[in-house]
Amino acid sequence: MTEQTSDGMSRRRAVQALGIGSAAIAFNTASGLWATSAAAATANGSGLEKLPRFDGTLHIDAATRKQYAQDFGHIVHEYPLAVLKPGSVADVKRMLVFARRHGIRIVGRGKGHTTFGQAQILAGVVIDISKLQTIHSITADEADVDVGVRWNALLKSTLRQGLMPPALTDYIGQTVGGTLSVGGIGGMAHRQGAQIDNVRELQVVTGDGELVVCSETRDRELFEAALAGQGQVAVIVRAKIKLVRAPARIRVFNLIYADLPTMTAEVTRLIEEQRFDFLEGFSLPQANGLWIHLLQAGSYYTPPAEPDDAALLAGLHDVRIALQIEDTDFWTFANRVQIDDSAGQPHPWIDLMLPYPAIDGFVDAVERTLKPVAEGDLFSVLLIPMKPSLFSRPLFRAPATEHAFGFGILRYLPPGNDEAVAQALAYNRQLFDECLGMGGTHYPISAVQLERVDWKRHYGPEFDRLVRAKARHDPGNVLASGPDIF
Ligand SMILES: Cc1cc2nc3c(=O)[nH]c(=O)nc-3n(C[C@H](O)[C@H](O)[C@H](O)COP(=O)(O)OP(=O)(O)OC[C@H]3O[C@@H](n4cnc5c(N)ncnc54)[C@H](O)[C@@H]3O)c2cc1C
């Protein structure tokens, strides 16, 4: 019988393709390198230790290591020693137990959509959780999934039953584990919170190699350290996600505002009224040097019911002559962001969160100071309306004000221009400092150079919580990925 890896390739073929198999690799405990020769097969206490048998595959070839020294940012390239494509949760546990014993550093990885090496590990092992992709069950109010499942795959399955996760991000090609490790925010956050607020239970493998089920009522400390925990205490392997009724369609009103303060003030009112299901803002640079302020306000509906356009638009302060209305089925809308990353363009994106009304002055300054650093440097600013009281997970560091805005610069640089990347990173760092100085916070998917002292600032009063959880669940500091917090 042919044994299948989780991505469908027969294990024998995978082994042949790489010229290695887990049984033929040993770890040299003295040098910290792998041994793949016949010596490995006869490892017997000579300083070589055989690896556990994996249900999936362990890859140490140069091409795979190069592939995992990449991410959407195309800025950081940290070569791992090896990549584990697990065939089971047991594999994740086996790898972490082995890593703890030998001081190997591990990072959990989804699809690598982060921008600054957060899912990379220098001279350690990447565990590619995206290979675990079983949807175990979907009931009327909950999905039980391996977290390697992408949100688009989950949504496709839930929509068949007229259901959806309450909070989606703009782009939905990330893994469930990838966004639960950071937060997961989008145009629904002002009503539903972040994706981490809509999780009922997790299964995680701690840095100590323990498989633990945790929730608000069961090992809450671990649950809260895993959600938005950047993979620092545990690798998330499975999650129970809340589901709600999905609409068949959404009508989106594209509202243009003469200035940003008018738009943000309007947004705070709309949040309180719960007038729309979806709200997202943009500042878009124009060729004449001016910026346009666009608010997308969406209303869910399922025919034969129809949104009442007049009621939804009543009393708004947009430039009405510029109004455009789009009406789409919900699946098309949820998939509106597609990425083509084949050109390998650097993406020095930054994501912050600012209190209202400080956001107005902050964006105004950005509009005056954000300049192209190279020919072909394209950028826009994204604004995500938030009601921070809906955020319930301590490691998700939003401003504790009544209203706040997620702020992101989506930037596309031409490939091969290191000087331009350096300038963009310096600008990001400046914005990080200014934002924190204004009572804002950082959403840690960004390309910003941070030191340990910055992480302490970032977590503020919650830093001790993370330190305690780390000491308890990952005392060997095995989970030591990109952010370099510990
Ligand atoms: C085009 C685009 C649009 C985006 N839009 C949004 C948006 O609207 N809202 C939003 O919130 N984000 C957005 N993001 C950011 C994205 O959601 C995050 O970067 C997310 O973490 C990426 O998921 P991933 O599966 O690719 O994870 P990766 O990039 O592989 O990993 C991200 C981080 O999570 C950790 N991690 C991953 N899986 C696990 C796991 N199972 N257990 C423990 N730790 C793990 C990694 O170690 C790393 O630190 C966008 C990104 C892109 C490229």
C-alpha cells in the first residue's frame, strides 16, 4: 500500500525525490548538523542520534531550505537546518520533544504571508503546519479544524451550510494558525472583534512537547498565550472556531470623504449605530500629490430581503456625487484580495493601531512624509475601524480607547533595490516610535526592525504574562522564531 503524505505525495516518492528519508537522517549532537550518510543509519551513540520516525517528511535539501527562507516580505532570508512537513499532530510533538532534547530551535509556519521573517528560523527547523489540513467537523455554530487549513478553504466549506466565521481578514489565503498567532483583523472587526476573539478551543503542542487542549475554562493561561502569541510558547495544531449565519450577498457603498477627520468621525458613529456589517477605510495617493479618503461600508443581505439604501446612507457626510455601489455574492466579496507574489517584490508593510482621534494627525503626517523611495514604489494606506472593547485576548495589543483604527501601509517595491528597502524600513521604524508615543500599538505582522526592549514596550503590562507562560511551557526556548522576543 502506498503511504501518503498530507500533501498527497507518496512518502516513498518524497524520500526518493530528496534522496533522504527520516530514517536515513541523524542529528549530530556535537556539531548541531544533520548526518545523512550510511553513518546515520547506524547511529549508535557515536554522537549521532537517530530522528524519530515521522508520518510526514523531513527535508534538508538546499532547495526546500531556500524556499522556507522566504516570506511575502522578501526582505529577511534565514536558512533553516531543515523543514518538517508533518503528516500528523504526533509529528509536531515528536519534533518538539526531539528539539528540546538537543537545543534545536523551532518555528511554526503557515503560508509565510508575514513580511519580516516572523515564520523563519536561522539554523533551526521550520514545522510547516499548512500540511495539516483536515476539517474535522462543521456544526451549526462551530468548525473544528486543523490549523493548516486556509480561511478560504474553511469559508468555502461553511458557506455550503450557510455559515461563516464571524470575522474575516481582507486576504483569506492565510492559514487558520497563521492568523490566530497574530490576531486576524479586517472590515468586520468593529462588530465581531478579531479572529482570536471567535475561537472556543485550541489544541497546541507546547515548546516542552506537550499536546494540550486549552480554552477559556481549561488552562486559560496557555490559551491566552497562544492566541496572538506569535508562536512563542506553543505551536497551535487544531482549533474550534465559532460560526454564524452567512449572508448570500453584500452591498458595498464606496463613500468618498473630503477629508480624513470627517471620515473617521463618521466611522465612530457608524460603529456605535451598528449600521453596517463591514467597514474599511483607505487613503489613496493621487498623481497630483493629494490623497483620496475612501470608506467602504458593506451591508449583508440574503434575497428576497434587500438593504434599504436610503436608510443606510441617511445623514452621511460623504461626497455623494462620487458614490459608487457594488453588489456581489458573499464568496466573491470575501475573495476580493488576490496576490501574485511571483515577481518577488519586497513588501515592507507596516501595521499599527492608533486611538481615535489621534489617528487623524498620524495619517495626516504620513500623507505629507510618505514618499516613493524608488521608481515603481507603489503604496496605499489601509484603515481598519475597531471597537477595542470587543478584543478579549490579552496579547493582542490594541489601544484601550473607545474607538481605534488599524493602520497599514501596503507597499510594493521593485526587486533588487536594497537601498530602497533600507529607506522604507527606516521610515517604518520612525512610524512605530511615533505611534507608540501617541498611545498606539503595533500589529506584529509588520516589517519593522525591533529589539527586545521594543517588544517589552509593545506588550506593556502583558509582557510579564508572556514571560510566565514562556517559562512554564517553553523553558528551553525552543520556539524562538523571527520576532526575537526572548
Ligand atoms: C496580501 C495580504 C493581506 C493581508 N491582510 C490581512 C488582513 O486583512 N488582516 C490581518 O489580520 N492580517 C492580514 N495579513 C497578514 C496575515 O494575516 C498574517 O501575516 C498571518 O500571520 C499570515 O498567516 P500565514 O498562515 O501565512 O502565517 P505565517 O506567515 O507562516 O506565520 C505568521 C506567524 O505566525 C506563526 N505561526 C504560524 N502558524 C502557526 C501555528 N500553527 N502555531 C504557532 N505559530 C504559528 C509564525 O511563527 C509567525 O510568527 C495579510 C497578509 C498578506 C500577505
